Amino acid sequence: MIAPSVTLTTTGHPVHPDLREDFRRFSEPIVIEDRVWIGSNVVVLPGVRIGYGAVIGAGSVVSRDIPPMTVAMGVPCRVVRPITDEDLKTRNP
């Protein structure tokens, strides 16, 4: 599930300005595994893998891989907790 205003960007630019002189850039795939939920206004950067069943909180910037069955959020996006059977009883992340 992907909420409104999510940005999946597979292209980036080098950090060092000398390498940007001739508009160099790189592209890396984004992998989103099954049963992932990505909240509104999330930005996913090049080369990231979001693991099976993960939840990404609204407004996050995902710059690193997110493990399966975790809730992650923030800028930068960090894992805040695992998803467990207790989550079958509640709606809240």
C-alpha cells in the first residue's frame, strides 16, 4: 500500500562537487517487498530495500534498508519497533 504524495527516487548525484560538474548522476533500484505500507509524503531514496510487511510512517525519508516486519519512521527513517502478534489487537503504530 502506498499513500498519496510518496516519492520513489532511483536517481541521485555524487556528493563531491567536482563530480557534479558534468551533471554526473547514478541510479540504483528501490525494492519494496510484499505487504508493505508506506505512509503519505514519504521519500524513498535510491538503493533502498523495504522488507516484507514493514510500515513506513508518514513524512519519513528512507535512506537505508528497512528490515521486514518493523515499524520505521522519521527523518532519517529509523526502525522504532518490531511488528508482533500484539498488533493484531490494535490499529496504532
